[in-house]
Amino acid sequence: MSLLVAAIGWLAPPDCLSCEIEGSALCRECSAAEISQFGERCWRCNSLSPGSRTCIKCRQSGPLSFAWICTNYEGLSQALVRKYKFGHLRAAAEPLTRMMADTFLDITGSNGIITHDYLVVPLPTATSRVRQRGFGHSELLAKTVACRLRLEYSSALARLGQSRQLGAKRDDRLMQLADKFAIKNPQRV
């Protein structure tokens, strides 16, 4: 988090989206009470799966081995993400990254960080969207998660094109992303 963003947070702290108490975009109490964890499930079909591994059936559809998902995109979690992305609420990065880091540690355990060589990489946002928002939302999340978990961060991906996904259906969004990213530094990843 930049010094400017921290200073703004001190001078004009946000209100919790749920209880409206000043101090955080989503306080810990409301987060714990109103947002349930997704749990260790296959990211594609939601079936129970230890370590959030992609289940055997879904492995046939692509190379993704596992994905850690914090919660379902509904209710308060959806409101928080929408405020962060479209309401220019940078302060929402703190509760979002807290939930992301907690999910990572719940599933991998603190030994998971020590025994694996993780690199936190954001998916680059279209430059037109960065200009519109005033910040790169995925970059801020990735940097903050990396810092919180004491992991290495790298902007190893480059975006090819400026396609906009807002309003598109899920299948269309997945098709739009095909061949839209390149690895800037392959030996690093």
C-alpha cells in the first residue's frame, strides 16, 4: 500500500459495507459473520476436493491443477468486490487480501509457504480500465497478498489487447481471454 493511500485511510477511513462502523471497508466481525468460505472444492464443478485440487472429471477440460477460492461471489462479498473495482474503493483491498491470505493459509497451512516456491502474479488489467479506476486493481491485490504472506511478487504477465469483459457471459469471457496474455519473463515463472 502506498503512503498516499495509507494517509487517505487515516484521514478519511472507510465505513464497513455491512455495519457502517468507521475503520474498514469490511470489518472483521461482519466478514466472519456474513461471508462463508468456499472450502476445499474443485474450482470448476464445486465438488469436495482435498487441497482444492481440480477433480479427476474436470482435469480433462484444462491444465489447471487447483485454485484457491475464498468465497462465492454473492451478497456482501460481491458488494465488496464491486465497490473495489467499480466504486474506486482502494480500501477494500485490505479485507479482500485478508480473506485471500486466510484462505491460502487454511488450505496449504503455514508449512505450504515454506515448502513450495510460490510467486504471486497479477493478471494484467487493460490500461484503459487502469486509467478509468485510477489504479490497477489486480496488481494492488497481488502485491498486498504477496506482502501479507511474505511471498515473492512479479508482474510476469503482459496483456495483449484491451478487450473488455464487463457484461459478457462467463463462456464469452473465457473465450475473450484466449491468447490475450504473454509471459514477459519465462525463465522466472
